[in-house]
Amino acid sequence: MDSQVMVALALSLVGGFSTSLGALFVILSQAPNLKMLGLLQGFAAGLMLSISFLDLAHNAMNSIGFLKGNLWFFAGVIFFAVVANFIPEPTLPHSSEVKGKKRSGDEGGKDVMKKHRRQVFFSGIITAIGISLHNFPEGMAVFLGSMKGLRVGLNLALAIALHNIPEGVAVALPVYFATQSKWQAFKLATLSGFAEPLGVVIVAYLFPSNLSPEILEGLLGSVGGVMAFLTLHEMLPLAFDYAGQKQAVKAVFFGMAFMSASLYFLELSLPKELNL
């Protein structure tokens, strides 16, 4: 049993650390301008919405029923809506205001840019949390797949690694923009991938035989609600402000299509009983 856990842990690290590869794409390229940041924020929002509605919430409703799945989903929405009221947030400035202030070179411009960077950094933290929550059940699936054989576990780990790369970009991009630190961006993106091997450890040692599938699916449905609220509340305003509404909406749907295609190929590599 211990050797199987070690194999599953190693395979989950392949998928988890692919977020680091996404971060490398960000920190090794030239720093994006505001419009590019907005487009990539829209793309990341599309990834998050696709995960929330087409993966987590969808699977919860299929597994535990339409009513229970919706109740869990909206419990997550309400929970974080309440929590968000206690989180102090800087006011989001418009990109035109930032540009005007930067050209004037006055102290007000510096203050606005400071708030602007804090807001972007907060968005990066939110993305990292949401992606970590999504990576956690993926680690569980890698463990269960590995129990069926190395080929199944390896195929699953590689498929997860493929769609974790844009998740690393989604985390590293706003952090790098806000802090101008390549190390901070790389570190946070890498840490978000650690949730995957953590899922292996928890399933293997804390819930080896009596993990309730209904409770697990309900909790994942709630995670979908939390991620949907975070995306609509934090990421879309940034995308609209920096890239413009029309361009940001296109980026959102492109991100949704990309993640849906990724999840489709992931599902093809899974046995039916291990679908995420």
C-alpha cells in the first residue's frame, strides 16, 4: 500500500507542478500591458467559470441530485458573499484614470497606481485559492487511478498537467504585475499546485475507506459556488476595465472553451467511475 501511495504522490506532483510551467511563461516573457492583462484576466475568468459550472456544480447535481447539488452550490455562493463583506478592498480605478494620473506624474497618480496594484494582487490570491480548491479533488482522482494501475494513473496525471498549465498563468500573471517580483509570481503559482499531492495524502491516510461520496460531491459543489462568486466579483471587473467589455467577453468564452476541451480530454483518459 505504501508503494502505491508513493507512486500516486509522484504522479500527482507531475500535474501539480505544471502550474509552475505556466508561471514560467509569464515571468520569462515581457511584462504585459494593461489591455493584455485584461484579456488574460478574462481568459482566466473563463477557466474558472467553466470549472465552476461545467465541472464541479455539474458533477454534484449528477451525483447527488439536482436539488441537493443546487443547495450545495448556492451555500458556497452565500458563504463567500458573507465572508467578502468582511474583507477590506481598495476601490478599483478605471484604466483611463490610471493612465491619466501616470502621465501627470503627481502624488495622486502614485496613490491610484498603488490601489490598482493591490487590487490586481488580490485577484491573483483569489485565483490561487480557487485553483488550489480545484486541484485538491484532482489529487484524489490521481490516487484512485493509481490504485487501478500505473497506466491509468500516468494517463490521468498527464491529462491534468495539460490543463494545469493555463491555471499557473492565471495565478502568476496578476501577482507578477502587482509585485514586479518573478519569484513571488512563481512561488504562488507553484504553491497552488501543491493542493494536488495534498489530495493524495489526505485520501490515502485520513479517508482510506469511509469517505462519503455524497458529502464529497456536495462539498465540491460548494467549491464551485465559491469560485463562481469570486470570478464574477473580482476577476470580471478587472477584465472589463482593462480590455474593454467586448474584448473581455470574447476572452472569457475563449477561456471557457479551452477549459471545456481540456476537461473533455481529461474525461476520455478516466475510467467512468473516476470522472471528476
